[in-house]
Amino acid sequence: MPETRETASAGATARAREYQTMTDPELERLFGYQQISGTQSGHMELIRNQGLRMAKLIRDHCPASRETLEAITELQSTVNWARTAIELYPSGGSTA
């Protein structure tokens, strides 16, 4: 079922409440320096390289347009979120 404005708004409100109830240690974990292992570094590099590969594919096969720029911007965001997940959850555990 496609997301409507109402469901999107409800989801945003739920996420806002979640952040408002975060403890200091949870916030410090999100914004603090995270030591990464060699394995994590390798995973991050793999994701970054695949993101770069996909960005070049988009650039080379899509017309120059706002949508192409948006696709690359969203891909950059996706890579950054994936790298953050590796940094925050070094054991590969689920966040759910």
C-alpha cells in the first residue's frame, strides 16, 4: 500500500517521539567517536566503492537532469547510512 501524507506524517511524529525519549548514553553513542575495526573498515570501503560504481553508472546512462542529480544525491545518502550502521553496530546485530 502506498504511503499517504497522513501515514508519512504519523511516521515522522513517531520518530520524533523516539528521539525525544533517547537517553544521554544513546545520544552520546550516536554522536560520539566510534573506534572501528579492520573488518568494519573493509565493509565501509566495499560499500563506498559500490556506491561510487553505481553513481558512475547513473551518470553515464541517465540524461543530465534534476532527477539524475537527485538519484546520485540519494545514493550518497544511502551509502552514508550504511556506513553509519556499520560504525554503530560493529557486531552486525539487528537494530530492530
